[in-house]
Amino acid sequence: MATAGARRSVQRGTIRPLEPADRPRLADLLRASWGSTRMVSRGRLIDIVDLPGFWAVRDGEWLGHASYDIRTDALEIALLESIVPGVGAGGALVAACVGVAQARGLGRVWLVTTNDNTNALRFYQRRGFRLTALHPDAITRARESLKPEIGLIGDSGIPIRDELELDLPPTEWQGLVDRDGWPPS
């Protein structure tokens, strides 16, 4: 019998870069999951289909995807979505993004989530990310000026108001890649 918190053994897949031919399918997935291909982060409106990223794939099935944005010396994980939860794709996608930051000699890996997204907060903190900033009412302002389609109520009935910023300290990068990384395809 498995103990609480024990990792399940899962068949790993591979990680591959998003290709131009993937963009229409990605756009369809984003619209189905998020209602739009556009995301808001720190006062910027980002179209996710325009960003580089990765797919987690196993036996031809897309398990999840991640998109990132590089600005100056930092990589922002702009979106991470596990299509098939519980198979390790999310961690593998984060590891792939961290690998990009390592390869380019960047100094920061970070992301923004909303105050209602408790699942994301658990996921990222288990992987070593630390809360580094609270931006009160950032989503309220974004809804008013950038993306009016952002819902008012999110996960677990929590009002969506604030942005939470998380960073992965560089001292955690290699451990995450070693633990959660999947091979490239």
C-alpha cells in the first residue's frame, strides 16, 4: 500500500518544442480551457500562441504544454497547462523552461498566478518556487483596462483580484531539472 505523498510510478513521455504547425491546435486548446489565447501578467497582455514553448507528449498524445517569455535576464513561465494531470507532465514542462534559462545563462525564472489558483500555488511551491510579491488588485485593474473577459470568481468560489509572483531560486534549478525533467523528443 502506498503511503500518503508517495510518488506514483508513471510512464514518462518526451518534451518537444512548440512548432509553427502546432499553433492552431494550441489556440483551440487555450480557447477551450481559458476562453482566450491572451493572458495578463504584470500589466501586459500576452498572446500565448506567439510565444515559444514546449509540449509534453507520450505515444502521440499531448499531455500538457508550457509557454515562456524571455525579457532581459529573466524567463517568465507565461502559461503551464496539464491536459492529462497526474503523469508528471507539468513538472517536466517546468524543467524544460528552466533548462532554457540555464542554457541562455539567465538569472531568473518566475511566473505570475492569481490569488484563487491554490492548485498552482501548491504545485509550484512543491517544486521550490517561492512567493516573492503580491500585487493587490492587479487582476481587477487588468479586467478594467486590458482583458474584460477575466472572470470575477475563480477556483473554489474565490474572487479573482490579485496577482501572486513566484520565483524559482537558481540554487533550485538543477535539482528540479534532474528530478522532474523528461528527455527531449
